[in-house]
Amino acid sequence: MTGYKGRLTYAKGTYVEFVVAPDQEVDFGDILVVEGKNGDRFYIRAHDFKVKSRWSGINGVNYLMSKLDENGQADQEELAFYLGGNHTVKIAMAEQLCYSDAAGSLFNPKTCPDFFCEVRGLDSDDSALLSELKGDLEFGLLKSGRGVISLPVGIYGAKSIPEHMGIFGTTGSGKSNLVKVLASSLLGNGAYGLLIFDVHNEYFQDLIKHPMAQERLSVYNVNPYSPHEMKLGVGFADIEPEDITACASFTEPQMDALYKLSSVWQDQWVSNVLQYDVADIADELAGCTGQKFQSRTLSKIKSVCWNLQQEFKMEPEGPSSVGSILADLRQGKVVLVELKNVSNVGEQALSTLLSRKILQHSAAMGLEEKDQAKPVLIVLEEAHRFLGKKEYTSNNTFAQLVSEARKFNVGLCVVDQQPRLLADKVLSQLNTLFILGLAAKGDRNKLEAMCRKDILQQRNEIKNLDCGEMIVATNYMRFAAPVKVHKLEDYLERWTQEAMPAVSGNAPL
Ligand SMILES: Nc1ncnc2c1ncn2[C@@H]1O[C@H](COP(=O)(O)OP(=O)(O)OP(=O)(O)O)[C@@H](O)[C@H]1O
Ligand SMILES: [Mg+2]
């Protein structure tokens, strides 16, 4: 990929063409450099090719055709004579991505390169571009058309986390691997908190291999079954009406009763609903609010509360883990909430409850506390279940997170196989997109329309992404970059090797 690639033959605006040097390979999607005259550099991406020859005219083609026999074959030596030398050229069509001046500062395209400037592959000397791509949370290597270049790519967490992210790809495209690699980077970095709702309990066994896991990985489970898991306790006072409405559908009178119960009994509302008969609850509400609720209305609420109590094994005055989870996150830890053995209803309630607590806690912080608190990212798998077109309502906690959390240094990372199922309002708030292989055209079109960066020219690339390959588009990067995500095992091995000298250095002599 590095080295001389050709010479510029045409430029108009940000569009450029260059002739590919004989024996050189340039592929769709390759990012290359045009060397300007005064030490400035133009970064370009090839998106198409055409082949031109002195034989391209109709007379030339007819002449060559006359050399073929009745089976369309020709004497190879004779054909090589006609087509060889400089008679045929391959022209690459490319778009300028950005421009760096002689001092190494990066800008959006400002001018176009001159005729016959040299075009070459990227190398480690292109530090202005590479430092923008590198970030502080690495997840892969820059991909060229056919292979990978050993140039690391990542995102800057402080910029990207509060502006929300989306990871999209069909089943098996590498979404979970990417979340694990991101989590490993976070474990190594320690500057950000990460909360993963682990629906399949698939993260612990991999992340525990990270050298920093002992210090920075916390695992919670409602039913802990091994020593590494802490009991996830939910207190009666933790639950608010939004957590109940997230896990079942309610009629308007039921919603009304729910909010009235919480405002009349405050922190005690769940425990009172569970403790008292429906008739007594109805009397109490009638006494306090003057409204008469039917017993069927109240029974539904009581039934959902009862289900949650059973599922989370809640007890009066039982311990709550919410405080310790919030503290872990703000100290820059990775928190796994294992949900494999929790029902759909419990999962919805728990994810809503914890996310809402993070949001409330962050909103209530004083200025000084806010400065010290680390940004927190919440990973939500199969996000359309929470933020689908139907689920997106103004009192949905995740919808609130997407629209407000930026102010509080909290970000959402939605992971989904079918981005088209998500509400447009959610997609439009995701400022970093990780686009892995997507089989359905509808999903690709949706992302093309919603992405803040123009990815139309990468349509062919996106269509042909293999497992673990993706396009990353983030707000502050000047263009969407093709990336080969690290395989988790390889990435962890590198971390372990890097941690080794430090460990042996600390060991007593
Ligand atoms: N970057 C990568 N390099 C090499 N192999 C990878 C990479 N990413 C994923 N894989 C492999 O591909 C397989 C599927 O990956 P993964 O489980 O991450 O997919 P997924 O998108 O989460 O699928 P699902 O939607 O079914 O959960 C795994 O066996 C994994 O090892
Ligand atoms: Mg997965």
C-alpha cells in the first residue's frame, strides 16, 4: 500500500484523477496521498477506475478485433505487442478528503493539487491524518482495498461518548467482538465508565483476560452463581413509574393510577402496592386525590410490581446496588450487568432503571463534581426493542438519554442488526456510526441517509464488508474510514504483552 502509486492527471474541485503506475495496485476505497509542491499533502480516496488506451476508439477496437481468429482467440505475443508499453493506462478517480499544510495541520479541502503531482500510499509519516484517526480508544487498523495497513484507528472517547454511537451489522458481522474490543480499550484506558447490559452473558469470559480486569471490571447478576459476580440488588425505592411502563403496555387510566401512586406514596409506593389489597389502595387514592380507580386498573399495576419483586428477589429494606454501580462507572470502570437468566420484562425494567439512575445522578451533580466525573457510555444491545419506532415516546428513558444526556457526559451506544427499525430521531442523534456488514439494502439506505458524513461513495465498499470489517464515521473525523477491527484474542494478547514489562518491573528483586 505504501510507496509510489502514480501521477495526478486531472483535478476539479475536490475530484481528482490519477494515472496508476504500471505494476502498482490501487483498489476501491484506498486512501492515498498527493504530494503538493510546498510540503502540503492532499489525502484522497479512490472510488472508481477507468482504463484508457490509444486503441480505445472504434477504429482501434476494430483493428484489434481483426487480429482475433474465429474463436475470439489471438496470438498472445502479437496481442502483447499491441497492448504493451505505454499504450494502455488505468485512471483512478478519487475524491479529496482533507488537506494538511507544510506545518502538519489538517484542514478540510481548501484547494486542489497541481498537474502531475506524485501520488503515494499512506505511511507513518502522515502524522497529521493518523493522529486524528488514532483516538484514545483503539479498535482496529486502517483497511486498504485488499489488506490492512499497520496504522491504528480509534475514537476519542471524550468527544465521541457524549455524542452517542451506533454499531450496526447483520448477525455474525462482528458487533459483539467490536464491543469487546472497545471495552478492552476502555479497561486499559480507565478514563471512561462503560455499562454493558449483557443479554447473553458473553462478555465476562473474554474481558476477564485483560490485565486490568481485576481493578476495573465489575460484574453484577441478579442471581450470582460464581464468585466473580456481585449480587445485583434492587430496592423498592429504586423503582419509578417509568421502569414499570417500560416493561408492559398500559392504558391511560392505568398510567394515571401509576403516577398518582408514586406521587402519593413517594419512595414507598412499590412496597405499599405490594403490601395492601387493591380495595385499600383504591380507597387511599380516592382519599388523597379524589379520583376513583377501578380495581382492574390497580390489579394490573400490582401484578407487574409483583412479577418484578419475584424476579429481582426484592425484600423490604433489601440492599440496592444502584449506588455502587454509579460509583464504579464514574471511577472509569467497566460494569457488566448479566441478564441471561432474566426475563424480557425484567431486562426492560432493569435497563431502564439503571440508565435512568445514571441520567438523574449526572443531572444532579454540582459543577465541581461534574468536572471530576468520567464520561459514561451505556451499551444497549438489540436496541430496537427499546428505541424502535413504536417504543420511542417522550417518557421513554432511552429516548430522554439520547436527546439530553450529552449535557451530562453520558452517551448511549446502540447495537442492532436492523438500523431501519430504530426511530429516526434516535438515528439522527448518533454522531459516531460503526457500520459493519449489512445484508439488507433498506438498512444500508437508512444509514446512508442518516450518517453525518457522506458515505454514498462508499456504497460498494459497505456492500462488500466481510466479518470484522467496517466503516467508521464520527463527527470530528473528516471522512468515514474503512477499518479492520482487531480480533479480540489478538488484541488482548497485545495488551498482555504490553503489561508484562510493567508487571516484571514492579516485581521485587
Ligand atoms: N474483527 C474480527 N476479526 C476476526 N474475527 C472476527 C472479528 N469480528 C468477529 N469475528 C468472528 O466472527 C464471529 C461472529 O462475531 P460476533 O459474535 O461478534 O458477531 P455479532 O455481530 O455479534 O453476531 P450476533 O448478531 O449474532 O450477535 C465470531 O466467531 C468472531 O470470532
Ligand atoms: Mg453479538
